[in-house]
Amino acid sequence: MYVLLVIIHVLVCIALILIVLLQTGKGAEMGAAFGGASQTVFGGAGPAPFLTKITTGAAIVFMITSLALAFVSSKPSASSLMKGVKPMKAAPVAPALPAAGLPMGGAANKAQPAPKAAAPAAAPAPAAQAPAPKK
């Protein structure tokens, strides 16, 4: 049922795109005024009434298939891929160890004084530059 609805929906989508692309725009009649050919293939009135009815019908079928697909997809499935699989038992978790150097009892949460900064080392003396070799 679901696959059939998807196939119909895709075909109606393609048809709707093609029908809309066949229709002429609002300013398409300007070409006939300057010597271009007019739309006489579909009759004197052009394709407007015929294509409008087809577009309306395709849009109605599109909406119905969209609602049907949403309805079918929202129902829980009767079968499952995980039906015969047994759940795994959870492995025992070891208790967390305190960080190195901290006593147990929540001392890690207390504010620790900042370590004192070491005195800056003296800057090294600049090295003497050797003269560039002559060529």
C-alpha cells in the first residue's frame, strides 16, 4: 500500500511540474503583438482553460496522496527488525577514583590557592654575529 502511494505521488509530482511548465506566463501574448506566432495549437483561446483544469486535478491528487502518505506513515508498524533480539545486560561500572594528590572527601570541589609564579629568568645575552662570507 505504501509503495503504491509513493509511486502515484512521484508520478503526480512529475506530471504537475510538466503541466506548470507547459503553461504560458502573463506577458506571453506580447510576442504575438510584434509579429510572433500566436497560440493556435490549442485553439483560439489558447491552452489556458484545458491546462488549468488538468493542473487543478493534479493538485487535488497530489494533496490526497500527501495526506494518505502522512496517515500511513504515522501508524506504528506491526513488525520490527529488533523483534527477536534480546537486550544486552549492562556491564558493572567501576567507581570513579579521585584525582592524584587530592584527599578524598570532596576536596576537589574547594577552591585551591593559585600557585606562585616563578621569577622570570634573565634574558640570554645576544650572540655575536659572524661576518658574512665573501664571495
